[in-house]
Amino acid sequence: MLDGRHGAAAADALGLVLRFAGAVGAERLIDCDQAHVDGCLYHGQASLDFVERFVASRGRVRVPTTLNVGSVDLIHPELYVGDPALGAAGKRLMEAHVELGCTPSFTCAPYQTLMRPKRGDQLAWAESNAIVFANSVIGARTNRYGDFIDLACALAGRVPDYGLHRTDNRRAKVRVDITGLEGASADEAGGIAVAAGLIVGRECGDAIAAITGLPAATGEDDLKALGAAAASSGSVAMFHAVGLTPEAPDLESATGGIDVPVLARLGKAEIASVLAGLGTVKDGAPLTAVALGTPHFSLTEFDRLIPMLDLAPFSVPVYVNTGRHEWERLVADGSAQRLEKAGVTVVVDTCTYVTAIIRDLSGAVMTNSGKWAYYAPGNLGIDVAFGTLADTMQSALAGRVVRA
């Protein structure tokens, strides 16, 4: 490959992977089963130049490769209200990746597509929440690959053998204990997971945490929210939810039998305090929008949302980010039409905190996503309110922040 017998693009990509491997101290490369590329979100001309180089040399990815969110919704281009030049560049960047053979998934939740990896698969995944989910909830193996090296690994079909690709590096080094909340409801479990994720991100650094005491009602979407919050507030790439995630049937399995320090103990009061810190407005504050689906809404989350559409008409716009896989299912079963009739805007291929979609940002926006609440004030320059899904929809109806 380095000699160019598989083309110039493969040779260039493998050269980058080898230099990266040297930088991280990896002694060898291993086969890559799958990649997820974050570099299709436009951050400037360098993003486009890098990919166009591989397109010009007729590059093709060598492993199944999904794509993270881009800068525009290619299915609903009318939703974009930003700079036309940036929108055009972002669209071209998304298209260029597809020309390299990547699957046009354009989702931050590739684990919700038909290309979900298996336990033990070696991945080159970028996108912080996807990395955490793959390692923690699926038991696949990936490091925190970033823009450019993710695509290079996909074009070469190799990853450096270091970090979380190796079993010894996947054991918990610290603990976060949740107490007295095992019987919390399914709606409450989502908030508890977000709070636990924020604490893991803030307190654990890049150390893998074993989390004990999560509610019995904790589901996959809650673990998704936990990982997204942890990766947003820190440099987390993996966690163990004891009794819930595949490499942690018990605490001993999670830690390798080693006694590890407890960094945090969270009860009801601590959870409430962490979640209160996500918001920048008080209860009763007026809203201009509600934003859901960061990471992208799953079909299970839509199943919870759709009965709440009976509250319509809503006083403020409601935006829901999701992937193409979910969108196709919503269209097929008539749910998309029901959402549209209720005044809900479904956004595909991108996310409302990274691109110009929400029409009115003059006031606060409410969300049930810890990740959205964490990033939106800086990205969009707005105030946010955080609540459960039920809270957000009741608030959309009232046009102000209300809680059950």
C-alpha cells in the first residue's frame, strides 16, 4: 500500500496513520472493522482541501464507513438560514465524503443505524458520544479519533494498536456511586444519567469510571445521554455502568478485581444540583424554542414523544434532530406526517447547536439533552433550560419553562 500499488490515496492515508501511530507510541497497526468520520462537518477551507485531495486521487474507503453530522440538512435544505457560502461549502464537504465511498448516514448516533458494530470490533470512530457509546454500551473498541485521522484510518483500513483497542486499558480506575435512586422512574432515569455523565466528565478526566447504583429503569437511550454528557464535560472515551454494560456485569469485572477510589457519591440532592447547573434561566422564563435530539433521537425516543403531540398546538417551535435511518421509518409509518401536523420540525443530517436552523434565538431554548444544554450557550450565544422530555413539551405548550 505504501508503494502505491493500491493507489495514491491509500498510500497517503497509510502514511498519515503510521505517523500518527508513532506519535501515540503504537508499535503496530491492526485491522479496522469500521470507521465513523467526523470531518464532514465544515470548519473551514482546510476541511474541504483535505478531502478533495483524496477525491482527486480517486480514493475509496477500505472498510464500512459512516458519516457524522454535516453542516446542512440535505433532505430539507430549506431549513438552513445561515451564510449561503458556508452552506454551499458544507454541502460540498458532505458530498465529497460520499464520493470516497462513505455511507451518507450523517448522524452522530451511528450505533442506531443498520451498521451498528458488534462487541469486540476494532473501530476508527470519531464524534465524542459515538466513541463513548461504542466502547461502553456495545463493547466495541475505539480511541478518540479526531478529524482527518478518522478518514485516514478508513482509507487505509488500519488503526494503531494502542489505548482502548487493548484489553488491559479498558478497566475502570475510579468509581462514581449513585445512592438511593435505584427505583427511579424511566423519565427520571434520563436526568440521573445526564447528571452522572456530567460528574464523570468533570471529575474523572480521561480515567474510566465504574458507575454503580443507576436506576433499574435505565435504558439504552439513557446510557447514550450519559456518555454524551460525559464526553461533553470531559475527555471521557468509556465508562462502565455496573450491571448494565457488557464489560461490567459486576464491579469486580469492571475494575479487574482492583480496589479503586470513589471520586463521587451522588444522591437525590446532588443529582438535582448538577442538573440545575445546566440551565441559565429560572422556572417561568419565556422560551423561543424547544430543541431535542442531541445525540440524534432514536425510534424509541420518538415513541415517547409522539403521544405528547396531543398537547399541540405548541406556543413555540419544537425542533427534533435525528438520523436518516430513523427519518425513513417515520415517513414509512406515518409518524413524520403526524409530527409535521403538530408543528414539530424534524432536522436530519445535522444538529441545531452546530448550524443555523433555529429561526428565533432571541430568547431561551429548552432541551432534554445534557449535551445540547452544555454546548448551546457557547455555540449559539443563548440561554438554555434543561428538563425531562415531559417538562420540555409542557414548556413548549406554555411558551415558558414549567416543570412537573
